[in-house]
Amino acid sequence: MLRLPAFEYHRPQTVEEAARLLDGFGDQALAIAGGTDVVPNMKHGLFEPAQVISLRGLPELRGIHVRGAELVLGAGETLASVAAHPMVRLHAASLAEAAGLVAGPQLRNMGTLGGNVCLDTRCTYYNQTRFWRQALGYCLKKDGDTCHVTRVGRKCVAAHSADTPPALMTLGASADFVSARGERSIPIADLFIADGIWNTVRRPDEILVRVRVPLPPEGTRTAFRKVRQRNAIDFPLLNMALACELDPEERVRSIRLVVSALGSRPRMVSGLDEVATGRTLSDEVVEAVAGKAHQQCRPLTNIIVDPEWRRAMVPVHVSRMLRGLTTPAAAA
Ligand SMILES: Cc1cc2nc3c(=O)[nH]c(=O)nc-3n(C[C@H](O)[C@H](O)[C@H](O)COP(=O)(O)OP(=O)(O)OC[C@H]3O[C@@H](n4cnc5c(N)ncnc54)[C@H](O)[C@@H]3O)c2cc1C
Ligand code: SF4
């Protein structure tokens, strides 16, 4: 049986108090929300905090509502409530879809949006027990000095494995953080960096309080797709989100596509305007967009499933997602 190590547990009542605790305890501290990732990772010896600061019940992290031209989602809202909320389904359907496809129902009832955005990266050689990792001499991300994936250099390429960020990026969302030093907002498209050890520009003592999604312009259609081993529960082998604004003649006004679960950060596919803007989503345009995604996505063996197969699935699912925007039956 895997046991939790000893730690002190703190239950602050306000976000300011939580921020003070995180600041005061420094690198001894770790925030916990639903705990669906923190707890297994602590049992595996991947996180070893002496002080655990609970974010559950902080009033500032609750609520989902439309304010002005934005949909505002508290970071402490569960994935189940994000997936089911009528305002999210109306204004950010791809986000509702992504939240509804995380893990399984029990984990979505505990896991939060904030925990999903701040989720640690994953790797075949990292998400293992301490005994398993020790047998291999550990790895660069935790306790060791070698990367078993790249075998060269000093870079960790563990995979970004959260489902909601691709949808949030295509929707142009921003994240609001609070720490003892004050507040700051970061567009989610700028949050992630290509470093599997710590793959965001968020500092460890910053608390994600809310996510703000601009209400999309009329004619915007969104979609999310996920490939996983078992549809009942698993992390993504590949996921992707799309937001496409169409004019009344169904010509593309703007298009944003993000593909993830391959490298350490979600990839915003570039160069789509030149192949799609001003045109309808014909077979030729769908193929061109899928081709751009295929060209730009190069997974490594950071997850147990063959990277070449995962790469080959990129254009297949991009095409299905695009065709599903105009003819929903084609998305199946
Ligand atoms: C079997 C299994 C399957 C899973 N499948 C998926 C999947 O398919 N897709 C997927 O995306 N995830 C999956 N997960 C991971 C996890 O359940 C979700 O990502 C969930 O959203 C994490 O939220 P949480 O509140 O439980 O986060 P926690 O575990 O509490 O925290 C996760 C990380 O985020 C930090 N954190 C949490 N909230 C905040 C905040 N407000 N501000 C700053 N930092 C914060 C914590 O310090 C920690 O580093 C799975 C987990 C398990 C155990
Ligand atoms: S990519 Fe390399 S360094 Fe990173 S977790 Fe995997 S084996 Fe470790």
C-alpha cells in the first residue's frame, strides 16, 4: 500500500491568508485544491511538501457567472460544475466538453478547474512509485540527473496532460493570480512554457483565483477532442481544441487550433489564417489545416503509447473536428 508522508495541513479562510501561508513557508509549501493529482503524487514521492495549504472553501475561488463581456469561472469550481453549467455550455461549449472528459465522474466531482490549469506534467518514467523510479536511477524531473526520454541534454520533455487549457487558449481566456506580492493576469496562451519540470510562468506561491473567458463573437463555433486508452477515465494521449468564427456565408473570419498532450506545453498551431481565412471549410481547407497541425506536432516517448501513432492521429482528429463544425455527424 502506498502511504501519504507526514505533513502539516492548513485550512485558510481567505485567499489573502492562503497567499500569506504559501509565501511564509516558501518551498516547503504546496497548495491543494481537489487533491486528485496532489495526493497520488505525494504518495509516489513526487511532491514532498512539509506544509499543505488547502484552497477548498475559499470564497474568492467560487462561482461561475457572466460579468460584462466575460464569462468568469472561479478556479475552485469543480470540473463537474464547469461541464454542466448552462452559461459555460452556451458561451464556451469546448470548455464544457473538455471539463466533462477529464478522468471519470468521481474525479470530476473533486478535481477543480484551477487544479487542471496548474496540473503537473506527466511522463512514463516519472508517474511511478519511488521504488520503480529508484530502480532506474530516478530522472531529471525528480531526484535524478538523466532524462530517459531524450537521453541527451538536460531538458525534461514530460507531457502537458491537462484537458481544459487547450480549450481556454482557443477561447482567448486569461488567468488571474494572487500572491503575497499582489495580483497579476496572464493570458492562458502565454501561461505555458516548454519545460517539463515546471511548465508555466506561474510562480509556485501564486494562487489561481479565476479564469476569464471573453464572450465569443456571433458565428463562433468551438470544439474539443481527446484520444485516450480507456474513455472511462484516462489522461489524454492527445487532445485538441478549436475556435472558429464563421461569417453568415460560412466563410472563416478567424480560426484558432491548439493541440496538446504531446510535449510540455500546448501548441497553438500557426499559419492557419493563410490557408483558411476568407474561405469556407471545404475538403481542401480542412486538409490544409490538418496538414499544418501534423507538420508542427512532434511527440516524444514521454507517454507509453507510440509517438508516431499519436502524431498520425493529429490530422485525423483535426479533420473530424473541423468537419463536425459544419456537419455534426462527421465528428463521430
Ligand atoms: C486516474 C486519474 C485520471 C485523470 N485523468 C485526467 C484527465 O483525463 N485529464 C486531466 O486533465 N486530468 C486528469 N487527472 C488529473 C486531475 O484529476 C485533474 O487534472 C484535476 O482537474 C486536478 O484538479 P485538483 O483540484 O484535484 O488539483 P490538485 O491535485 O489539488 O492540484 C493539482 C496542482 O495544481 C495546483 N493547484 C491546484 N489549484 C490551484 C490554484 N487554484 N492555484 C494554484 N495552484 C493550484 C496544486 O498545487 C497542484 O500542483 C486524472 C487524475 C487521476 C488520478
Ligand atoms: S521527460 Fe525525462 S526528465 Fe522529464 S519526467 Fe520524463 S524521463 Fe524524467
